[in-house]
Amino acid sequence: MAKFKAKKQNIAIDMTPMVDLAFLLITFFMLTVKFRAQEAIQVDIPSSIADTPLPAQNILLISVSSDGRVFFGVDSKHTRLSILEKIKERYGYNFTEKEAHIFSVLAEVGVPFEQLKAYLSLSEPERKAMDKRVSIPTDSTNNQLKQWILFARYSNPQIRIAIRADEKAPYPVIARIIETLKEQKVHRFNLITTLEAQSKS
């Protein structure tokens, strides 16, 4: 009996649905991604063996540079605008729409209250240059950090406080910040560190 060979057929896979899916995913990620605002100061944080994660939102961040300069930031645009309103009420500053918008997108600010309006009126390169020489006052005679924390807690009662200090930051500055938190009846806060590699024994 003669054998018939089956004709080989080329198999074609329609890639159109895959391409559509890829573009849908790209579009989704482009529309939902949140870019982190650039931080005002570079901080080399110390390492530790603690691995408690920082909450994803409602964070008040106090940053300390290696030379002891103090910066303040919150993660919510709504909270920032509410803080600006409280500064306006307390100190009588009138901020323009442009200045309010700039403040609402800043990750951190490190100027005394009396310089805030002038700082917000600067261009971005000028603000970056100013960030290299300014700090929020924390001394006992003019502790403006205390007021920043108070405004933030009034604006967002769920806010959690974290300190992000450079490993070379002067200890008296950190101690003063912790003392300021105690004065505000804040006894729980996070210290941001990198996870230290543990040796296997």
C-alpha cells in the first residue's frame, strides 16, 4: 500500500493581540507612574540590621546633611499646600499662584520662614544653588523646625515622621531634632537606614 506524505504547512502566529497588549501595558505604566521629586540635599544614610519598612504614604521627612543642615519635606501635594496656607496665616506672607505651585511640588525645603517667599520666586537652578547654603533653624532661641512639624501635623493628623540623616551628620543636630520631636509629644518616629549585609555564621 502506497504511503502519502502529508504536506508541511507553515504555522503563522498572529502577533497583533500581543502588540496591542504591550502598548496597553506601556500606556498604563506611563499614566500611573509617580516620579519622585529631586531631593534638595544628598544624604549618605548609615547602615543597620533593622529591616522595618517605611510606610508608603503620609510621611514627614526630616533630612540632615553631612554638615548639619536641616531640611523638611512631606510626600503629599495636598499636605504641602495646607502647610503653605498655615504659614500664610501665621506669618502674613502672600504667596502667588506660581509660588504655591512650586512649593506643592518640592520634595524638601530648607529655608527659614522669612526667606521662603524669596526662595520660591527663584528659578530652579537658583533654588538648587541656595539649597547648598541654607538650613531650617533648630536652635533653642529660633526653633523653626518645631513650627514646620506643627503645621504638618495639623495639616495631616495621620502623618508619620522619619529622620534621614547623613552618616557624618553632627550628633548634636540629631539630638536637637529628637528633642524637638519630644517637645511636640512625638515619641515614635523612624530613622532611615540602608540594610546591612549580615554575615552567615
